[in-house]
Amino acid sequence: MLNVGTFLADRYEVIGKIGTGGMSDVYKAKDHSLGRNVAVKVLKDEFADDVNFVTKFRSEAQSAAGLEHPNIVNIYDVGSENGLHYIVMEYVEGITLKTYIEKKGQLTYKEAVSIAIQVGRGIEAAHNKNIIHRDIKPQNIIISTEGKVKVTDFGIARAASANTINSDVMGSVHYSSPEQARNGFVDGKSDVYSLGIVMYEMVTGRVPFDGDTTVAVAIQHLQEDMVSPSAYAPDLPISIEKVILKCTQKSADRRYESMADLLVDLKKVLISPNEDFVTMVPLDNDKTRVITEDELRQIQEEADQTDTELTDAENEEEDEDGAINPRMEKLMTILGIVAAIIIVIVVILIIAKLAGGLNFGSSDDEDTTTAVEQENEKVTMIDLTDMSYDAAEDALEELGLTIKNGGTVSSDTIDEGNVVSQDVEEGEEISKGSTVTVTLSSGAGEISVPDVTGYEESSAINTLEDKGLKYTREYEYSDSVESGKVISTDPAAGSSVKEGDTITITISQGVETVQVPDVTGKTKKKAKAALESAGLKLGNVTSEYSDSVAKGKVISQGVASGKYVDSGTSVSIVVSLGPETVTYSFSTKITLPESSDNEVKSANITLYDNSGNVLSSWNGVSASKFGSSGYSISVSDITSSKKGKLVIEWILEDGSTSTQTESVTFTKD
């Protein structure tokens, strides 16, 4: 465990512990190089000496470092120091979705869908880079204080070399897909399943499957039917219930094909919550899969690391005598009968084919007659409009006609690739063997993207929809565009698109608020870098003398550290000139002592500072130079002290001497 104040890489100062997981502890730290808070994930001591664990831990950073998305916690740095292995990542101020659900009990369907959409976008971005999360659960979803949802902890994610990856971990069993539970092949549809379980928990306040051990829960994922979420949330709209049920099908083939497909339906839920638009994939005789003894044994071996024994209920899940499941036995019997029928049909067709290939008594004259009869035979033309090219070709072949592609034209009503027109109209008589030329649709005609920059979000959406365009929304901070208004569109205004195309509109979140870093004690250059890294500007720079702050370092800043201000705010600083240098001067007139029998011949004059150092001296000054008004002396640029001592040695005519000493105070320049 790291103590508060510990530094990593002479850069990250530990502020406190904020969480712990199976393999690592997470700390909040301050990045002194960039003046921002970060989260540091440190591998636990018991795993630090295990090469496999360390490799997996570092692989986490390498897999996730390339993911940059508003709904994913970003990875900044990875390192090792004194046996510690750590990853530095974005610090998100907020709570986990798990905590949020526990506090609220059940979420409204609108709130649940909004969260699911943001989570889905983050996962989709990972899937687009062939990274499967494999551990989607509310504990790995953070809701920031600004309401932004971010997916974190790609701890068991790894890049997929093909379309699937082999799972080697059980994951968090309450949210694991059936294929994870049986240690099978896992692809993006496993994340779809887990997100479906998360949505179930959001709208019902509970997980669909629970038990005393991981094995008990895993078996339920494999074999048990899920209680419909509406049983716990009676007012739940049918659309979101169907979305959840489609996500959580035990067969991956019956789930959404991709996260993108799921996002399409989630967005539609917000528009038409009570519409039953979700298309469920037919069962196709693929009943709930019964777990085999080998698979159960494998799951038990995986679970033995944390579960010491199985409950009686779990033991009942195994077939006592190893007999084949009755449903499977019935299915195998049916398949055998079907296979036999197919074989018989194939044999009959082969015999018929051979018989039809024999010509008895045919002649060239008969062939010619047949061709003439076909030429004279007429058929009535059918309407091919909106058929695909292949379907039109098949339909014409049934009539004894052939097809020709006559090119394409744009169409706002006919789907791309389908027939728009034909050169022989419906109802016309045409000879068998003739060719019909069709014109195909190239899709909707081109539309110019309207300029909606500066529009309110709802107005921009209405404008796009009026043009027959679809939309998606992204959100960004902006210093120049008011919150809630459109910053830009992609494609840009004026671009040519087709009806039904999707336009991304970027909506302003207003000026971003950022936390002011502490720049005191830094050089001007480093203070400027820290401010700019935080999205701030360096304001006025003034200088002051300081006895406590080294020359060139920041004494104070105009906006206190830790305060939240608008992005782009200027922060003034005061830079130290070091201790102030004070200079003094001294001047006086020295007169001869009163007359005596022994007259003064000359004088040696010396000025000292308080430490006894000679500041200046005048030796052998003749008595004649003193005159009636005295002898003037003057010293400037004294820096050593503000007081000193004036010593005069009087040399008399008879060679004797007398000394005169006087304490003096210098005058500040």
C-alpha cells in the first residue's frame, strides 16, 4: 500500500486510496508535471513477482492506451518503480453506476437508456479497434459529477486477432455471457449481453441471476430463463424491455449483431418508447442449451479458486447417471429422419435428371419447330418496380425472359439497387426469349446539408429531419458558442448527401470549467506550461523582492489553486526577485581637536562597517586641510550594514598620537 505523499517517477504524488480490485489498488494522485489529478492503478504485492500477472497488467495499458473517446477513461502513462507496477489514467470525479443504482433503487427508463447509450458508444469505439471489454458491469462504469458516463477497467480486454477471441477468465459472473460462463469463444456480442444485464439492473434494481457461488450463477446464465424486467418494473415500456431481452439471449446469434445496431434501437426507445419495433431473431429450434458434464466440471474448476464447495442445489444441476438430455435425444431423432428424407429426394432427382437427358426420336426439324413456337408465344409483362435486380431476374426467368441492366438513376422513393423503371411496361405482351432492360436506383438524390450552426439543438434537429436527413449528436465545450447551440456539423454545411444519410451535429456544452493548478514555487516557464496544460492562460507577470522565495520562482498567483474557472481564464503570477539589496551612504566633516601645546600635524581617518570591515580610509591628511570648517569625507554604495565606526588617529608635532572613535549611522540611498 502506498502512503500519502509518496512520489512515483518523481512526478505523481499520492493523495489517497480511492478503490481496490482483484489485482490492483487505485490511488488518487497529483501529476506535478501537468498540474492535474490522475488515478494510479498499482498492481498488488502478491502479484508483482508473477511474470504472467505483470505481463497481463501491462497489456491492459497497451490495449487501452489507443482508445480515445469521451465515454472511455483514458490511459496516460505506464511504469515500474522499486518493484511497483502502475498505470496512470484519467481521474474522473464521480461515483460508479453500481453505487448510483444502490442509492436510487430503480432508474427511470429514460435515464437508463441515456446511460446505456453513452456506455454503448464507448464499447463501440473499443470494438472498432478490435478490443473486447469482457467485463462490462456497473462497477466499471463511472458517472461523473457533470453527468458524463465513462467505461473503465479494460483489465481483461485484449486485441482480437480475428473476429473472436478465446476467453480465459470467468469475469464478473453476474454479468458474464453464457459463452464466458462455459469458457467458450467470445466476441463483441458478449459485451452486448453484459450491457443487457446492466440495463436489466438499472430498470429493476436487481440482477436477473443470483446465487451463493459463482458456479450457481454461471449455471443460471447457461440454463435458466430470465424473469422479464417488467415483472419488477410494471410501467416499463415494451421497447426497452424487448431491447434488454434481445441483448440477453443465451444464443449469441439471437442478440444484436453489433453495438452499433443496439445503439440504433436504444435511440429509437427515447422517441417511441411504447412502439414494439424490436425485431427478435427466431428461435429456429435452438432451445436453451443444456450444459454438459464436461463444461460443468470446467466451470467448477475455474470457480474452485474462490468457492470452496457447491450447494446441494448446484449438485442437482448435474445428471446423476450421465444420461443424454431427453430434449437433445428427441432433437437428434428428428434430425436423423430429416436427413433420410433429404437423401431420398436427392436420389429421385438424380434418376429424373438421367432420364431427361436421353433423346428418343428427336430431330433438327423438331428443334426448329420448338424455337419458332417459343418465338411466337407471348407472355404478359409484370411490374418489376422496387424489386432487387436478382429478384427481377428470377421473375423474368419464370416468364421465359431475360434481363439487362440499363444503368442507374437517383430516386427518393426506391431503395438503392432496386428497379426504378423497365422498358416494357406492365401488361404489355412480349415474346418469350425477349430481353427486358431495367433501370436501377442509385439511392436518394443529393441534398445540400443545411447550415444549422448557432441553432438551438431542437431547431437544428427539426431542420435536418425536414430535409429527410437523420442525425446523431456529439457534445463539446466551446469558448465561443453558447451552451445548447450547434457548433458544427459533419459533413459540413453545403456538403452533398443523400436523403436518409446521417449528419453528426456537435452541440456546445458552453465554456469548460477547469481546476486551477498550484504554480507557486515554479519557474515562470513551468508555471505557464502547467496553466496551459489545464486549459488556462498566463496573465500578467509582476516581480517582487522576497527573502523566502528564490529568485525566478513564483511567489503567488492571482487565482487560488483548486478553484474551478472557465477554460481560457488568465491567471496572473508574481515572480521573486530574490532578497532586496539596500545601499547606504555616509558623509561628514571632521574638525581638528581643540588647540594644545602640542599641535596636530596630520590625521589618519578610517571608516568601518559593523563587522569591522574597512569601507574607506584617508591616511596622512595634513592639518592644513582641515581649515576652519573641517575636512569633508564621503562614502556611497555601502551594502554590508547600516551602521559603522569612524576612527581618527591624530598625529601630533612631537610624533605622539591620540585616537578618536565614533559610532555612526549610514543614510539609506
